[in-house]
Amino acid sequence: MAPARNTMFAKNLTLFRRTKALESQIDDFLNKLSQSALVFRRAVDIYLAEGATAEFEEKLSQVNELESQADKLRRSVETQLYAQTLIPESRGDVLGLIENLDSVLNLCEGGLWAFSIEKPDIPAEFHADYRALTEQVVNTVESLVLASRAFFRNIEAVPDHMHKVMFYEKEADKVSTKLKKAIFATDLPLSHKAHLRNFVEHIDNPADKSEDVADRLAIYTIKRTV
């Protein structure tokens, strides 16, 4: 019985055995999410160094475009899964994963829009911690992208990346908490403190959502391997 189960498991390592076009689109979608996280990091760094400059706005436009492209890919994947009745046994999980990954990208975009619209006045003493938080958030998103790729290509490798999602999200939480405490320990007006706290959360939100998506991905992975 064991060899038969091993054979079945081996067949499940790659979800899309005869749907290369769909696999390519999902890969492209994951690329958009990864690129958005990297641009998000660069945009925050630019804002901290120079404010809402033309270069910052260009990075925001770049993330906007990536989000638009990702939405088109998501809708195309959804259409193919239903119209062509592909992978019916995993269709719901794939759709749920794609939709939740898309929400991570939306949070990256939304955070940058908040910087552009509200233009927070962030004292230089906090810049290093805002950058450190952004770094851990991007690491979390990147690890989620790798875990998601593994789900489609080689499910055995999912745990290799999942633990990193949790690790980096916890590191982001530590920096976030430290930064909030430092902000509220100052003599700044309460309204300014609250504004700075809000931008800690704008930066941290993609990591929090990535952890939620990773929890779902863990369930999807178990369902495919039992």
C-alpha cells in the first residue's frame, strides 16, 4: 500500500500537469506581487529620505500598474478554472489563494496611497525603525510568494517557506511594537503620535495579511497531501 500512496503523492507534487497556460498566468501573478513588495520597499525608503517627490510618485504609479495587471491575471485565472473546468478538485482552494494574495498587493498599494495623500511628517529619529519594519514586511511577502509557488510546483517544499513567513511576520510585529512605544514616549502632540502610529500600521498591514494567507495555504497544502 505504501508504494501506491507514494506514487499518488508524486503525481500531486505539481498541480498543473496539463495546464501550462494557467500555470504561466499564476506565475506571472506571483511575479506582480513580488515586484510590488520590492517597489513598496523602495517607495517607503524614498519617502523617508526625500518626502513625496516625483520619484516616490513614480513608484506609486508602478505599484498601481502592477496591481491592475495582477487583477487582470486573477480574473483570467478565475475564468479558465470555471470555463474550462480545470483542476475541479482544487479549484476552490486555488481561487481562494489567488484572491487572498491579491489582497496583499492591494495593501501595498493602499499604504503608498496613504503616504501620497496624507504626507506624514516622520521625525528623523524614527526613520531607521520605519525602514527596518518595511524590510521585515517585504521579507514576509516574499516568503509567501515562494510558498505559493511551491504549492503549485512542488508541494513538498511549501513548509520550507511557510516557517519563514511566520518568522518574518513576528519580526515585523516586534519592530512595529517597538516603534509605536517610541512614538508615544515622545512629547509630540497626540494627533501627531496617532498619525505616525497609523503609518506604522499602513506599512505593517501586508505582513499581517500575509500571515493570514499563509494559514490558509497550510490548510490547502494539508488537503492535497492527505
